Amino acid sequence: MCVAAENSIVVNAGGAAAPTPNTGGMFVRSVPTSTVENNYFRGNEGRLAGALLLSTSGTTMFATVRNNTFVDIITTSTVDGSLRTNLDADIVNNVFHGDIRAISAKLSPAVTVHSNDFYGYSMGVYRTETVLHATANSLNSETFASGNIEALPGFIDPNDVHLLASSQLLSTGSCSQAPASDIDGDLRPIGGGCEIGADEYNPDWLLIFEDDFESGNMSSWSHTLPAE
Ligand SMILES: [Ca+2]
Ligand SMILES: [Ca+2]
């Protein structure tokens, strides 16, 4: 059993050497049972998987990929995506924001895909060797997929995994399949429902407005916000 949790993997491209490496972020290879949760992947570039490659030497293996946030990923193989799996896998509660494609599944693994957010894809959200789903609605027509959406995530900043109070991802995830805490250590759920992605929105930071500093503006603040 291998668990990779609460990492920030940012702007990895394997250096300047050609060819572009197989994955720009994390490579889970030949681990019988693995869990990848609450990680933040941003700005990574790879050939087969821009951010996360799940692969096996042939033995049946299983991966759980849940509550990760993928932002501005670059996959260079046009038949693949930010996450490529050759393994049986549950893919749930992840944000996929920006790449050619979110997920590619190869070698006919048994995959479930539930309650993920897909936004900003030019070549569809999910692809196997025989099927391409261009939209979340199309993907949700599969028996192995449900609850996937296409919504602008609503991050505080493009470089910050944290969600705004107005984010459409609040309470749109699956609590039954979510880790008990988020990338900050906030316990799930907060506010009655579980968020999609690595951040469970914690509104405690709104208290900073209650001292009347920059009063009247409840939607933005010009100073660095604490992690919520
Ligand atoms: Ca919540
Ligand atoms: Ca949080």
C-alpha cells in the first residue's frame, strides 16, 4: 500500500532535455494498491501524462485518485491527458483545469469516474483507445461514471489551490469517497457538503473582514490570505 498525499507538485517539466518525460508530475509504477489524494499539481508537462501516470508491469493493481487539484497541465501526446491510467482505478472528486484532455485510460482498465470537475479542455475529458467523451455529460452516460461536472473552479488565485466562497465546487463532491481531511488538514466536510478538489473550503478567514479593515469589500482583499 502506497499513499501519496498533500504534496504540491508545481512546474515540473523534466528539465530541458528531450524527449519530454513520460509524466511531468507523479509516476505510480507497479504498486499493488496506491492512493493519491489531496495533492496539488500545477504547471507540469509530460508526454503520456502531463501530471500523473499510473502504470503497471502486468499484475492487476488498483489505484484510488481522489480530491486532487490539477491546474494548467500540459500533455504533449494528443491521445493522452493530465492523468493517464493503465491500472484499475477509482477517480473521484478531482479538479482537472486546463490541458488538452483530463483523463486517458489505456489497456482497458476497470475505471470508475465520479464527481470530478473538468474545465478548459480542447480535446475532450476522457479517452480510451476506442472511445472519446468530449464532455462531462457524455462521460456520465457510462455506467462507470456519474456526477462529473464542468464548472469554473473559482480559485483564489491561479497559483493557489484554495477555493473562493463563490466557487461552484462547494458541496459538489462525494463525501463518502473523500479523505477525512483536506490539503490544509481541514476536516471534511465543512458546511454540510464536501468540495471537489484538494481544498475543503474553510470560511474562518472571512473573520479578517470583521475588523473593518478594507470594510465594504467582501469579495477581494489586497493582502495575502492565510491558508484556509
Ligand atoms: Ca464543504
Ligand atoms: Ca481548506
